[in-house]
Amino acid sequence: MAGLADRYIDSMVAFLQKEGERILDECEAEKEYNHDTMNLYDSYGYGIYVRGRLVKSGYLSSSPMADEPRKWYRQQIWGREQIRNFLEAEYKPGKGIEMVVAAAMPYAEVLENASSGQTRKYRVISMSYEKLKSVGQRLGGASTAKILRSEKKG
């Protein structure tokens, strides 16, 4: 029986991996801002967790695109490092099978919420929520949640 369960989990992870890649590509195509340093681009990613362990992750590109770090509160940060840290350390998964899609640069949330005095809100990653919800419905009503870095889970 364990073999059957393992095959089910493997097929679920493969399905979620394809969906994660699709969702990232669609979010990048629907974004409403321009890339300056490519760090926000590099910070887009997905993670798939099984029983609390990260088993698969992916990004918009196989290697980082940014040539220079982004300054954030006097620190230099890289997009790929931000998403890896988020997926491997910050995000606290549950005990089942989970997929998370994120843009992990700290200013992604600022752009989404226009919280730094900009004149408009920009779509960065918020469109992933409906896409994830649709995947959940196709899987029989799996739950979907929005997680903001300012409201860390766990």
C-alpha cells in the first residue's frame, strides 16, 4: 500500500510542478511594472512541500537574471536569495501536500499595496491567488490562502 501512496504523491508533485511553472509564467506576463535590476523577476518562485518538507521548487528562469543587487534599507539583496530563503526557511508548511507561489523581494508587497506613497498599486503576484484557487478546485476543493511576508505563517 505504501507504494501506491508514494506513486500518488509523486504524481501530485509532478502535477503541481507543472502548475507552478504555468502560474509563474502567467504572473510574469500579467505583471504591471517594469524590471529595473531583474531582482524582483529572480524572486518569483514556487515550492512544493510534502509532510512539511520542501520536495520541489522552481523559478522563472534556471539561473538568476540580475547583474547587481537591489538596495533595500541600506542592504544589498538579491532576488534569487530572497526566494530561496523564503521557500527553505521562512515559509512554514503544514503536514500535507502544499504548493506556495511567491515573489519574495520585500518591495513586491509594497508595490502591490501602494504602501510607499506611489500613485498606484501594481499587480506583481496577487493574480496567483485566483490561479492557485483554480488548481485547488480541480483537485477537489483544496484550500487556498494568501500569505504576506508582513503576516508570516507559522
